[in-house]
Amino acid sequence: MPGLVDVHTHFMPERVLHKVWAYFDGLGPLTGGIEWPIMYREEEAERAALLRAFGVRAFTAMLYPHKPGMARWLNGWAAGFARRTPDCLHTSTFFPEPGAAAYVREALEHGTRVFKAHVQVGGYDPADEALDACWGLLAEAGTPVVVHCGSGPAPGRHTGPGPMARVLARHPRLRLIVAHLGMPEYEDFLDLAERYAEVRLDTTMAFTGFSERMAPFPRRALPRLAALGDRVLLGTDFPNIPYPYAHQLDALAELALGDDWLRAVCHDNAARLFGLPDTPEPPA
């Protein structure tokens, strides 16, 4: 492989990231009360260098607001980060608030390549009418959006497959990437991926020893995951993981779904989605 493409890594303003780490350290309710020792607390430049050393050739800056008035500011920071970090896929976000469609359109015009939405942390319904124009813009642009919409590690008011199913019913061409394979509602989100050709899933934390203790992936569903091999993408949650980065890769390899599947997940699918250099031809 030419390298890895990781569609679920977190870079955000340092004071915001430190608050996130403090939340994990304090066993906040959205962590499910689980001990979560963050593995990689280096400074920003060191974290990016670590990813490159791991063989990652492209990664994201998954950032997300938890209140109105925050998304536009985060998007401004992310644009600057993308300018100084060429191997980062320019990432933006949004929140259900007045003006959301305007700043989503502005982010697209300024070259955003992927969006992030966090239904659990944001505490909002993704099918809220205030977001309908945002989803429409993303569907029309063909810009992927990574959404934490599953109920892990702790359920929220609007987590689970139902709300995103309502979004997809309105916007069936939306390039939705379901974070964490939809943990713990894995099979329900596989249903959505089988129903909608543009729905993808990222592997973030799935199959690791940490997640298998909390929300094991049902082995009966592995053939379905294998069949969706061209729409499963590597994600890790770096740096907010409680184990070494390589453990995610080992966990995927140990599924024994074949070298072609593993290569597609770790590189080819995302390279094709984002049009990276040396992008492989789509499978026949």
C-alpha cells in the first residue's frame, strides 16, 4: 500500500482539545463512565508527525460544536490548520442554528473536503429542519460528512439509526460516513448502507479490545461488512484513544476478511472518495 488514509482523526483548537481530554479524564456521562486514558497528548505538530510516522498519508480534523455560535469559529480555525497541514483533508462542521446553511456553503466554496457532525455531543436531532438545507448542500456537492450517530459509548436523545434514516429519506444521495460503524447499533447502520449506495461506515474503535468489551460487533454480521468492502473506511479517533494506534490496524487484520478487503479499507476506498494521487481504479 502507498500508505493509510484515516478519515476519523481529531485536530481542533488546543484549548478545545484540552477540554475534551479533561472530559474524558473526568469520566463525563457521554463516555459511558468508562476509564479512558488518552494515549496521545503531544502538541499539535507532534501529533501530525506521529500520524505520518505511522504511515498515514491523509487524515482529517474532526471537530464539532456543542452549542450555537461555535461552528463558524471552528471552521475558521480548521481552514487555517488545513493551509499549514497539506496532508490534512480540509474539515468543517455545523450546528442547527440560524445561518448554518450560509456558513456551510461558504466552507464548501473555500475548499472543505469533508464535514463532521456529532449528534451525541451536540444533543440535536440531525433531521431538524434547521439542518435540512445543510444536508441538501452536502448531497448536491457530493462532499462526505462523518456523523457520530450511533449510541456508543452512551446514548443521546437523538442517537441511533432512526434520525439519520429520516435525513437519508430526504437526501438519498448524501455521502454519509457513519462513525464507529454505528456502534452499538451496528446491524441497523449496515441496513442503511445496504439501502443507500452513498452510505459508508468508518471503523473507528471497532473490533479493538476496548470496544469489544463495551459493545462487541456481532460476528454474524461480518459477511455483510465484507460485502460492503468498497464502502468501509479506516477511522481511528486518534489522538483520543486509550491504546496504541497500531491496535486498530491489528484488530482489522485479525478479522481475516482478506488482503483485498483490508487494503480497500485502509487506503483504496478513501483515496478514491477524496481523489487522492495514485487513486486505484474502482473494483469491477
